[in-house]
Amino acid sequence: MFQGFSQQTVDFMWGIRFNNEKTWFEAHKEQYKSCFYEPMRDLADEVYPRFLERHGDLDLIRRVSRIYRDARRLHGRGPYKDRLWLSMERPAEAWTAQPVFWFELEPEGYSYGVGYWMAPPATMAKLRARIDRDPEPLEKLARRLNGQDRFHLEGLEYKRPKGSPSPLLSPWYNKKGLSIGFDGPHDSLLWSRELADTLLEGYEFLLPYYEYLLSLEGDPDPRE
């Protein structure tokens, strides 16, 4: 059962960031397991079944990341990550191209929300075509998002805008990839069981955005 993270979790994240080598990690491996990985796994094991009780038709699986980097993608960095995440998404080989619900904990803070790890250009082209063809559903979602102050639209924008359908939808139209999320510093919520309830409440609010993004998969690729 998830009981919250702790100051030891934060201490470990900063430690591995500045001592990213096997000797240091092996000396602190039990701290990693007990204060970082196991609480993250426990959080996923609590959030996932409770969310599925309400939305089992979404056919989601849950993932919990590991601290070990892929040796093929070190790019001069150490062999270990300084953060962990959990996610819920549909099973797929190219799962990074699918919309996901996520929670991520890093040395500076934490974030959670819904969106893409790596949206394919085809997906963003489908979004633009959908906006051109039928803007009203996304306008409704955009107004709903703008009417609260916890979650925000995020994502890199094209240097050369793709277009300007309206002031409301232009931020969506010109993203290379997108997510809708919360990002903030560590706070007392992280040390509490209430974090699971907060994530579930947030995912309920974000569900219509997930469903909208998921529906893009059935659209034809406008580039073809």
C-alpha cells in the first residue's frame, strides 16, 4: 500500500544525479529500492486498479520505469536516471507514440498529466486537420482547460507556425507534440497517501483530453 515518498527519496535523487556511477549506486541500492522504486510501484498499484474500476473499457496497462538507462542511449550521461515515472496507456509496441497518463518524480519536483512522450508528425498533422475540419469539440475542451489553473497545455512549438485557426486553438495547432499537465516543486502531498487520490482526481479531469487524442488514431493521414 502506498504510504508516500520521503525526504530520503529526494536525497537519493540528488545523490544519483551528482554521483552517477556504479560504485555509488551499489552502495545505495537498498535506499533506491525502499525509498524510490518500491513507493513508485506501490503508487502505480493503487492508482491503476482504482482508475480501471471506473474506466476498464479503455484497455489500459500500467508501467513503472526503472532507474537503469538503456546502454545504447547514454549519450555521455551516466548509467542511471535521476527520476522515475509511472504511466497508464494502451498496450502497443510503439507506446511512446500513444497518449498516456503519467506521473513523474525528479530531483526538482514532480509532474503528472496526459499526453504524448513522443508524438509522431502524422499524429500532429491529424490534429491540425481535425481542427480545420471540425474545431468545435476541441474549442470546448480548450475553454474547459482555460477555466481552471492546475493543468496547462505544454509542448514545443514549430519555429514557423503551421497556421492560426483562432486565438483559442492556435496554441494546439502549432505544437510539435503536446501534453496537458501539472508541474511543480516537491510539497507535502508527496509524503502523503493523498497523492494517489490527487492523481485519480486529476486523471478524471483529463480523461476527455485523453479520449480526444486517442480518437485521432482513426483519422486518415492528411499528408498522404
